[in-house]
Amino acid sequence: MKDRLFVFLQYLLPHHLISRLAGCLAECRVPWVKNTFIKTFVRQYGVDMGEARIEEPTAYAHFNDFFTRALKDGARPLDPAPGAILNPCDGAISQLGRIEQGRVFQAKGHSYSVMELLGGDHERAAPFMGGDFATVYLSPKDYHRVHMPVSGTLREMIYVPGRIFSVNTVTTEGVPELFARNERVVCLFDTEYGPMAMVLVGAMIVASIETVWAGLVTPPKRVLRSQRYDEAARVPIHLEKGAEMGRFKLGSTVILLFGQDRIRWDERLQPLSPVRMGEGLGRALPVE
């Protein structure tokens, strides 16, 4: 009953207003405000500051500066195995598996359309039909920068407007087609393993989503917006395996998509399995 009430209330809440207010608080530079906020957060969620490049919580300019903190060199070693598909972020596996009949499994009988996830365009979705997906949830204590699972050249970025329901376990089990309803940034890359989609999904109180090539992506006017980089960029935007590609200011979810018979996920990974950026998430399949 408690979980149902939590989900029901999210339909009624002014998602974007709450997130804007949270964003203002997260950018506050008043020392006693931001220091209290940061120290309470570290204590509440057990954040390991020992791995941060700047260990002192009060040294950060504001909460978002702390939340998107860089780690010390070597804190996230990359899986050196040939063909390794790296986990793009810290967090926990929400779901992973095969894309069946153009749909991605969400939780407890819920699924959503790949075409809708990628902005409603059939041509964008076609390369991923019958392919594989992985959904990784970032909890508040996690490192919130997102990195490349494999080397890739950016082809297109799409901002898709939407609601911003929470993306915790209770909500993913209670809100149908959650990830195709929430605001998100879709990044399509060409890789040696074929097309790859990285979808950064917004959530309640996520103040913004950034990429290393475009900065702040979430626009003031929430309308579908696409930018082609394979046609417009004078110099192709190529990111090496393990390189940072984006970040969340307050946490959310990353969804990876690959085409059919391109990769195989690590069989040891199951829903709720904890993962860290740079660990092996799967392996590329040999080209026949």
C-alpha cells in the first residue's frame, strides 16, 4: 500500500518545478548552506570521500560541484581484456538482456518501446532490433560521471522531453514504460561493434544532464531536439574507451543498446548486482 501511494503521488507532483528548486539549492554557494547540505549527504549515504580527488567535502564550491566530483587517478581501473564492454558508471544493474520484438524489459511485466526510448524515430531504432540492452541505476552515493563502454564516434544526440518520475526500484515496478516517458538525452555512436546508444535518463530532482561535447543539454524549452554530428562537425567527435562522456547533476539511470549478435553480457550479472565504472559488463562477439 505504501509503495502504491508513493507511485500515485508522483503522477500528481509538479516534477519540473521540484527539480528546478532542487537545482537552485544544489548551486547555492553560501558556505553554511552548501557545507551543511554536503556533510549531511556524505553522512546519510556513506559516501567514500577517500577515493575523491578532493577529499574534503567543504572544499567544493557548491553541492553540484561535490556531486559530480572527480576521482583520484586509478580509482576506477579499466578491464584490460580484449573486447571488454566496460560498465559506463557506478551503480547497480536494473535489468539487462535481449531486446525482444522491439521492446526493452523494465520490471515485473513492464516493458517499453526502443523506438519511443530513442525519440520516436523508426530508423534510429532499427539497428537495435533483436539486440541487447543493459540498464544501470545510479544511487545517490555513487560516482556520477558517465564513461564510454567502448571507443566510439558520435553520430547524433537527441534531447527527448518528458516527465521526470523517480527511477528507484519502487517506481520502475509501478510506472509503465517509465524510461520512455522520462526526460532523456540519447547519444548514438558508431563503434567497431556497430551502432551503440547511450541513453541518459532524467529523474525527480535531477537538475541537469551534461555531455562533454555540448555541456548542459536540458534546454529551457522542452521540445524534441536532434543534433547530427556526423554531418555538422568539422572534426568528428571521437571518444576513447573509458573516456568521460557525460554526467548527472543528481543521479539517475544509463541505458545501453547494442545491435543483434554484437555483444554478450557477463552471465554473473543479475538485477541489483552492484557495478563500478570500468569493470567488464560484457564481451564483444567475434565477427563471423
